[in-house]
Amino acid sequence: MTNRPGGEFRGPLQRPDEWGWDRIDADRPRLPLIGLFLVLFGGLLLLGQFLPSTRLIGSGLMVAVGVVLVALWAAKRTGTVGLYAGVILAALSLPNLLRDLSLIGEGSGWGTLFLGLGFIGIALVRASNKGGTGWQMIVGLVLTVLGGFQVFARQLPGSPSADGLLWPIAIVAIGIWFILRSRRPGGVNRR
């Protein structure tokens, strides 16, 4: 059983669909889903400007799209675009949804915190697939700490700001890195 004259085998035989469904799908113009999504999302944003109560629908839709993208990635495991797009979209829209539901207060830091947690989640997925944590863990930790400080500073009056803590923490972290590096064999020269 070959599909080439002369007996050369080039893979399994392809039998045309007996019912003709392949011709129907090929002839039908496809609706671009990204276009449909953008029209719906833009319409919800415009509606939210005139009717503030509809903002909840837009925020919920964005979180749902992010979760669906992550779920599709988990089901298919093809490429990482769905994973990254879903995590970023869900992380950046989740604070708006939680604010619209009056579960968190106004102010900055929540988006940064959730985005950092999302990148930590991606790093853990990479590590579970024996790919290491990569840059995603570093970015996730930095964003989580910065966002956490911003949220923490707003929750407790009189607490230090994230900007005031960032440089001292960075200096301490670099100092620890130098100390640990010098203790390894072949590290920094000890004088």
C-alpha cells in the first residue's frame, strides 16, 4: 500500500472524506476570533464609560479569557504563548475585578503583586517540567515583593514605602550574593 507510483511509501494513505465535510470547511470563510474579542472588549470598555456598573462585566470577561487561555495551554501543551498571555491577562485584570466586587481597596500595587505571583506560577510550571525556574522566578519575586510592599504600605499607616525599602533590600541582596560567591571554590579572590 503506497501512495506513489513505483512503490515508494510516503506515509499513510489519505482518504477523502466520504461525507464531504472537508470541502464545506475549506469553502467557508472563518470568523477571526481575535477580531470578535476586540469588538466585544472595546464595546464593554465604551459601555463602562457611560454605565459604571458594566465595568464588572468587562473585568470578569478579561479574567475569564486569561483563565481560558491558561486552560487551553494546559490541555494542549503546545507552545507557551497561551500560558504567558493567559497569566498576564488574568493577573492584570484580576485587581479590577476584585475592586469592582469591593473585595480590595483602591490603589496601586495589586496588579504588580498578581503579575509577580503569575510569573512565579510560570516558573513553577517550568521547574515541574524539568526546565528550571528561569528568569520568570526572578521577575516574579521582584514584582511580588514590590507589589506586596505597595499594598502593605497602604494597609498600615505609617509603614515605610516600597521606594524607601527597595534600595536597602537591593544593597543587602547584592552583599549576600558577594559573600556567598566568595565562599565557593573558585569564587572572588580573598585578600
